[in-house]
Amino acid sequence: MAIKTILMVEDDRFIGEMYVRSLKKSGYTVDWMVDGNDGLIAARNKTYDLILLDVMLPERRGSDILEALRGGTEDLIPHSKVIILTNFEQDDESRMAMEKKADGYLIKAEITPSKLLSVIAQFDQPA
């Protein structure tokens, strides 16, 4: 699956701008939402190849968004990969529940833009 379109749901302006700039420079089409409600609406109204989803967001938490999109009887985003981005320390049970619904889980403090690009490139590999 080739990654071309990315939805980033991230409220931290510095991190968001840094990631968006490097993603666009690498040729991706990126939509950026800064609160959870807008992120959920965007994910439901447009098909993205990849969703980068922060956990701690205004209006609605990333875990709630993930549950709304993939927690029911039907995966509402079957053609999208989801990578959780967080600096929020979670208990193992919460993290494992999110990891089951997501395709990746990254700690923002450990992810530079170039490292994020290399993680995304792994999804670009033919199945």
C-alpha cells in the first residue's frame, strides 16, 4: 500500500509544524487538525492512507477517536493505517488496547521527522 495522503491530528503547534513541513517536503499530501473533534470528522469524511493520531487532544482524546473509528463492529477506516503518537505515559492495559486497533505506536520524544519518515516508508513496502 503506497502512502500518499496523511491526516495528522496533533495539537502541539511546534511538533505539528515540524512534522507537516517534513512530510510535505517528502511529497505527502497532509491535512492537519489540532483538536480531536475535527480529527474524527476529517477521518470519517475523507479517505487517508495514514492517520497520525496524538493521544492527548483538546475536545476528544485520541483513544476515543480510535475507538470511534475502529472499535465497533465495522472498521470505519479500512483503507487507512493508524499510528499513535504520544508523550503521555499510559498504563500497559490502555496502551495494549490502543495498539490492537492501531498499526503503530510511537513516543514523540523519540521520533525526529526523519525517523517518522522512515517509519512511514515501512508501510510503503509492497505486502
